[in-house]
Amino acid sequence: MSNVVADGKVVILNYTLKNAQGLVLDESTHDDPFPYLHGADNIVPGLERALTGRSVGEKLEVKVEPKDGYGEREGVPQAVPRSAFPPDAPVMEGMQFFASDGQGNHMPIWVVGVQGDEVLVDGNHPLAGEVLHFSVEILGVRDATREEMAHGHPHGVTGHEGHDH
Ligand code: ZN
């Protein structure tokens, strides 16, 4: 069936994401829904798994444990000198950078504090360790275009919207 969520489909969601305390962390609206490409790691594994096989019009409440979300929290933030960052780029709390390990691997890091010439960075996603509570409604399911499949992400709700790369 064409309106069932499966790999290679672009799924249009309206969603609200809350943490275990009920605080809204992120949400879309009916007027500005969230499209993603199913089977392409666009969304956390626990939510993607729960949506597989579901149909347009369905509403789901999905609880995602950290291991199926943004991972468990590991390690502690590290202080690095401001000079390790590009001199002309702003460095502020909440910003994401990519750190090189010197072997060609780039790992995401997040700035969790700035104090003078020291920047506190954390390799954990800001939502690592959080139990995620999604309320989702499936507004639409369509076949991904060839270009979307090649890129691994949707080009907007319609498949014909531009993007930044
Ligand atoms: Zn693209």
C-alpha cells in the first residue's frame, strides 16, 4: 500500500517531543509539519521503528529509551582552549562543532559552557540520557524522489523544495 510507512517513503509528521518531566523539547505544527525519509536514519531509531507499517491518519504515543534515542550519557565535559576553534567563528553554549581525532574521523561535540579562554565541550548529544516522549500524527506518506533517495533526506513536504547544500 502506498500510504503505509516503509523504507523509501517520505513521511510527513506533526509531532511533539517531551522529556520525562513533560517539558516540551521540540514540536512541529500542522502548518509547518516535519518530513523525513524513512529508513535513512533521519530520526531516532526508536521512533522510526514505531512508525514502520503505520498509515496516514494514525496517531501514536511513543516512548523512546535513551539507547533507542540519542544514546546514554557517557563521560564528562572537557575543557579545551578557545584557540582550538576557528578564530573568526563565534563559540557559544549550545553550538555544535565537529572534532577531528587526527585519524580522519569527525565526531560531533557540543559547547556546554564558555569561560574566558576555556571552552567546555561535551561529546554527548544534548538529549543523550533522556527518555523521549513523542506524540506523533502521520499527516502524509509519499514515495521519495530519486534525488531524495540519493541524498538520504527529504526535500520538503513536496519533494521539490530546495535546501542548503
Ligand atoms: Zn538533498
